[in-house]
Amino acid sequence: QKEVEQNSGPLSVPEGAIASLNCTYSDRGSQSFFWYRQYSGKSPELIMFIYSNGDKEDGRFTAQLNKASQYVSLLIRDSQPSDSATYLCAVKGSQGGSEKLVFGKGTKLTVNP
Amino acid sequence: DTGVSQDPRHKITKRGQNVTFRCDPISEHNRLYWYRQTLGQGPEFLTYFQNEAQLEKSRLLSDRFSAERPKGSFSTLEIQRTEQGDSAMYLCASSLGNRDTQYFGPGTRLTVL
């Protein structure tokens, strides 16, 4: 089982719709969860981080965390064509005080005008 | 711009040559990370520094790879005797103190011919 899993997509939504991106992780002791956006040929850009169960909202973005289910998601409301990118889920592990982030493969999102 | 900077942005080399990349973290960030990303994959952790101390290394970091951060500021990543499988985007990230959020630089894209 891979440590962090995401649907690779592509996920296609019309402009103005809600895009829902999902991620599961295997390390039950993980405490910190991140969503990065990566445009083609560019480096990852931090969008959201979440540490506690529940929802965290920032503008059009909402991160949701359920530690019991080992599941984290990102909702993008009122999707715009500029949101078209690959979204990477990253988890900071709990083993031995490691500081590394473990990334999923990413989900490619396309927002159609 | 006070973000993470990396140099060079692109490097083309022949198999067997040595290459060195530089990363300048965000000012005052004492933690610095190196990741590698290949096409269609999420970034994979290579190594991590807190100030000048290299505290964590991935098994991905073979004997041909070495990283330094001699004065706790900028860092270098050297790859000796490059192989075609080393072709990837090399990403540097930094974070402040005990905060988890890592901010990425633009990356160095390495092509080994």
C-alpha cells in the first residue's frame, strides 16, 4: 500500500462548479496535512494546511480532514480555468520525528470555460 | 522577491559528468529540504537540514549524491557520475523553526543525455 494515494484523474469540471479532490494516507500517526498546487513545468505552491479533524476554509478552498478514516480532501468552490493544475496531497509522517513530506502522485484538474 | 531561489534553473549534462545545484532558502528559515520529482510523480524526499546539520537522508540518496549546508544558509546538492535515471526536477524547500509548512523554490530541471 502506497503511503499517500490520490486519484490521478484527470478530473474535469465546468467553470463555476465545485471540484472535489481526495487523498488517503497509511500512517495513522500523521499529524500534518498539506495541499499544493502545481502548474505544468512549475514547482509546487502551498494552498492549504490542516492539522485537526474537520473543515478549514480559506477563500474558495476548503480542506477537510478525517483522521479516523485517514482521509483528507480539498474542495474548490466556484472553480475557475486558472485553477487548472495538478493538486498534490502531502502528509508529514510521524515515524522517528521525520520532517519529510510524503506526497501523492497528484490529481490533474481541468476547469472548462 | 524573498522566496526560495535555486540555480541553475536548467542543466543539461552528459552521462558520467558531475553537476552541482544551489538553493537559497527564505531568509531566516533554518530548515532546508531537497526533493526530486519525475514526470507524473509527486516530489520524493531526498534530505533535510536544520541549520548546518544534515538530520535526515532518504535511501534514494545514493553514494553519488551529496548535500551540504556549510553555514546554515544556502545549500548545495552534488550528483557525481550522473546517470540517465537522474534526469528529474530537483526541488528545494525551506521552513521556519518548528512550523511544518514547507515553501518550494522554482526547481532545477536536470537532463542527462
